Amino acid sequence: MIKRILNWVLPVALALGVVWVTAGAAEVVVPDSITCVYCDGSGEVKCAYCVGNGTVRCNYCDGTGRVTCTFCNGTGRIRCAECFGKGYIYDGGNRVKCPTCKGAGSFTCDYCVDGKIYCEMCGGSGRLKCVICDGYGRVRCAVCDGTGKMKLR
């Protein structure tokens, strides 16, 4: 039984650097804990959700920072309410050019540029703060529970 235990303990102890050899006898000293190999003792690891950036792509605007304008439905033009987009109205039975839109049937949308407005979810940046790490980019190490040490006993 002792030989079997030494076959397991000795290689592990050698790997951990806790074996001292004196006068031909090996003394195995196993510490209570070692530095966590997963987080290198910091107690924190890179957030897997944001890959350590602290931000993620905004799903609302697909990371572009701009969304389709709801006033013009992305066309960049708003239909004239006077002529309903026809460009003309009837005045006393006569068809005349619409005085409101001057016959165009629509106006340039004042709310957007090229049918797009800034995304309100991300403020136009295309990125959102990571909800897992709260924008920090790192989370507590699950292996050592944030202590930076791995218990051996």
C-alpha cells in the first residue's frame, strides 16, 4: 500500500517542487495549497463572454451604432400629409401641385441621415457593457474561488 501511494505522491510532489532528498532518503512535504494554475494566483480570469474586452457587440444595431429611422422607415423621406405622397391636390375640382411639398410628394426626413439614426441602446458606439463582468473584462476564478490558491488537502 505504501509503495502504491509513493508511486502517486512522489511524481506529484516532484512536479510541485516540494521533494527534498537528504542522505539517500526522500522527504515529501506537501503544502496545504499552491498557486492556482488557472488564474496564476490573481484570483481572476478573463471573462469568457466579452473575451476580456469589457464590452460586447450591440445586438440592437448589430454593432453599427445606427438603426433604421422609425419616422421614415429608412427611406430618408417622409410622405407629405397634405397630398398623401401624390404631389398634387384638387382645388375646386382642378388638379394643382401640392403647395406643401411643392409637388414632390415627400420631404427629407429631419430625424435621420440616409435613413439611419443613432442607436439609443449603445449610444451610437455599437458596443454595450458586458453584463457578466460589468465591463471589467475579468471575473472571479471558479477553480480557486478567487483566492489565487488551490487547496491540496
